[in-house]
Amino acid sequence: RSVGRKMLQESYLSAQRDLSESPPGVKSNDVVMKVDDTLFEEATIYSLGHDAMANIASFLHPQETHSFLTTPLSKTWLQTFTAPQELWKILCTSKPFYAMLPSGRESGDGGSTSSYPLCNDLQMRHLFGRYRLLYASFVRCMKYLNRLQDDALNGRQPSVTLQSNPSDIYPFNNNVSLKAYFAKARRIVRSHRNGGTGNEIESQESLTSASSNDKKRKRSANGGSGPRLGNSMVTNRLLRPTAAGEVDNVNLPWSCAIYSVVNWMVAFQDVEGIQIMCLKTLPYLLEDEQQRTTAQRAGLTDNVLRAMVLFPDSIELHTVAFHTLVLLARPLGGNEGMLFHTAMVNTRGIFNNGSTNSKNGIVIMLDSMRRFAQDEILQAMSCWSLVNVALTPLQKSILVKLGGLTVTANAMLQHPYNAEVQFRALFALINLVIPTEPRGPEETEQMREIEREIFLQLGEAGETTEREMLDASVGQITNLVVVSMKNFCSSEAIINRACLVLHNLSLNEAYHGTLLWTPNCYQMLEWCIGNYPHDHVLQQSAGGTLQRLNATLSSNEELRVRFTHSIRAQQQHSLELARQEAVYLQEQHLEQQQQQNVNSS
């Protein structure tokens, strides 16, 4: 820095000497402008304000920013940038975290970050400050999530993120069994209830130490004459910070990483950036069915829906949330799917009991689709989630009654040339337009009572029948399906799904008239059969639809005559359009020839 200053000063003095000489045309008595020497005083980085430093740090990764500001370069550096809490607060509320921190009087020392889990050591809080500890927690979460993603992409078992403080390392590598870990946790809780003592570090060491007597203690605990203890709340729902304000189990290994992600989401539920990071990581875990089962048991669906409610204007968050719901809604073996099903249809399953802002999960999804109708990526992902959500009869019924058909059709209408949106929307309509099968005698009275309660909570929407909603949308849906078949006639996947939608509509004889009067619907079905002979699913669906329509035509002579006139009118209209297009092309060709003749002459 000093060398640069000297070079600049020498350059200025040289220019000043050149100006002091009397060049031709300049009088010797002209006054040369003088510059104050104070301009050459050293301007250090410490003169930057907190806002300027925050802007500089925005070009760095949050982990680099944390290391950059906490590196003890000098005492002045620590006093200027490391110690002040205002800079850390700006970093917490800016990209990529966007933490929702109180302002004004609410941001006092008493409760500025009371909603976030911080270190319960008052001496540590006083030494480092609230916002620095909060930013360090954000960085710690990012390290853990990035490690999960990186290990998943490279096909290796993720391990625990390394931390700078050895006393904070949780060596869960020796404890891959979640049941074994929580068994140790229960023994520690039991010892504390019996008057045991020990600090937090001793508890962590006892949880993670690989002692050879673990199995013996487990057998003695299970086989003793004392009362048998059930699963603790720690094993059932790891969702809430402790009474001391901390959140535990946020650095678990791959086998139970879902619990850590859920805990991060709950601990920082007001931090948009952390929610997005967690939601982006979850698909890597939820591809595994065991992880998906664990996620449903841990209440992940509630947390995803809660994030969509707390951040209603974040398109990125809603898009990744729909991706997570796609995987959560995948069918599981046995009755595990009911765990997701309950969270989606129960209006009290999103917020804590007693909340006045409870919403139905499907309402949240459909509301997001309506508000972000112009975003094609979100529409494609949301339609994909509806595919799996509609697999459950009750969820499908609620979807239809709350307007699922309308929002799906609107997605196709808003993005007619986006193949991904059309494919996902058609896939969703396959399940939504199929007639609901009547409930069998195996349905329990408890399930009927739950269904009645849910529809009662829906109000007027619960009184509307699926048939009424489908009757109001069948015309628009049929027309959109035919338009999609025309626009993507070369895509076998889209044509396949479109034929399945028309097939399911044809199962209801009342909709045969709509299918027959929709322009080019009958002709497109015939065209599909002739152009995709090797797609057996398409051949069966399109062929079955045509058979049903032909049966309806053969049984009603008046309808058959009207349909024949309709086909002729459509053919004449198509010929007229083709003629107009040919005339237009011919006129364009003549204009080009005339223009070329003018240019050549």
C-alpha cells in the first residue's frame, strides 16, 4: 500500500513540474493549481462503514465471509468489523439468508433473536454477540447441507461436517443406527431424572462414545424388572428447540439426516434462505424410500407447508417446496402413505394446536399455483406434485372440490408451448378426471368420521361434489388436451398422456357429447392410432375411447347425423384455413420477387 502511495505521489509531482514549466503560449506568471498534501494521507480499509463492508462481503460465499470477518488480522480489524453487531445483523438480513429480524424497539438485547436457537452460555453471548452467533449458525447449517448434497451427488455416504471447535464435533460415524443413538439418549434422560449430574459436553460424549458395554447395558435395561419406557418425544418428533433455546441433533449422519434437516427448518423457520437451502437438499434424501418414511414420521410435510405460508412471495421457495412435496407424496409400502395423507388434508396439521391461522395443505398448494400462474417452472413442478397427491382418493376429492381442475387447466392455458408444463398437467389430469370409485365395506368408521370432519372444515367447498366441478370444466379440459396434442404431435410422451385423459373422460357416458363436439378431438384420436402403432398404452386408451364414442353414435341416429355434419364443417373449415394460408404464402412470394426485381434494376 505504501509503495503504491509513493508511486502515485511521484507521478503527481512529475505532472506538477511539467505544468510549472512555461510551454509555448503560456505566460510564466500563470498560477499552477495546488493540491492539498492531505490527499496523499493513507486511506485504510478501516474507514469503510458497515454498509460498504456488507456490500463487499456480498460477493463472497457466506462461509468465506464468516472466515474473512473473524480472522484476527489486527486489533483494529477486530474492533472495526468483527466485534460490531450491526454488521453481522446486516449480513443476517441480506442475501442469501434474508432473516426476518425485529426492528426498532423490538430489536433490543432482551429479545432481538429470541425466536432463534443460540448458545445458552451467557458469557459466550456477551463475548461474541447475538448476531455473530446467529450468522455462525447459518454458516454451520450451510456446511452441513452442502456436505449432504455433495456426498449424494458423488455417491458416497455423507459424514459429519467438520467444525473448528473439537468439543463441538459429534462423531456419529461410529453410530450409524438411529435406534442405538436414541437408546443412549433415553438412558441419559433417565439418569438426569434420577438425580444424575453432568455437563453438556459429558452428555454428548456419552451419546457418541463407542463403548463395548453399550449392548450389555441395552440388554440389561430392556430385560430388567423395572417398568418399560416407550419412545421419547425425541425419537417421535424432533421439531422444537430445547428449553434453553438450543436445537439438538442438527448434525446427524446420512442414515438419519432427515431429522437434522427438519430441526434446521424449525429452528430457523423465519429465515427464508435457510428454508430454501433445506428444501433444495431434501430431494437428494427423499429419493430413498427409507428416508421418505422417516421424513413423514418427523412431520416434514407440515414444515414444508409452513414455509410456503410464511414466505408467500418467494417463487424460488415455492418451487423447491413443490419438488419436495412431489417426493413426499410418492406412495409407500403398507399404510405409510397415510402419514403424508393426514398432513395434507388435516387443517390443523400445519401450525401448532390452537393457531388461528390454520390452513389446509391442499389449499396452500392451489393458492400458490394461482398466484404464480406466469412462472412456468413452478407450474410444471406443482402439476407434478398434484400427480402423486391425487393418488389418494380423499386427497383427490379435496383437490377437485377446491379447484384443482381449474388451476391445472389454467397452467395449460398460460403455457401452451411449454412441453414440461403440458406433460405434467396432463399427467395430473389423468388422476383428477377419473371417476372416484365407491368406498368399500373395509373402510372403517374412524376414516368416515375423519372425512366428514374434513369436508365440514372446508365449508361451502366441501358441499360441492366432484361431478359438479368436473361438469363445469370438462369442455375446457377436452379442448386444452386436443390443443396440446396438436402442438406436441411429435412427442410420444405427451400424446400418450393426452390419450389417457380422454380415455378417462370417456368412461363417463355423459361426457361423450363433449368429446364428439370438441373440434378435431375424434380426428386426433384416429391420427394417434395410425402414427404411434408401437405404443400399446396409447393404442388401448385411444382405441377404447373411439369404441365408446362409436357405440354412443350407433345407438343414437340423430346424434350420428349431427356428428357427421360437424365433421364435414370441421373439414371445410380446415380447408378454408389451408386455402387462406396458401394465398398468404403466395402473396408473400410475389412481394419478394418484386422486391428482388426492383433491387436488380
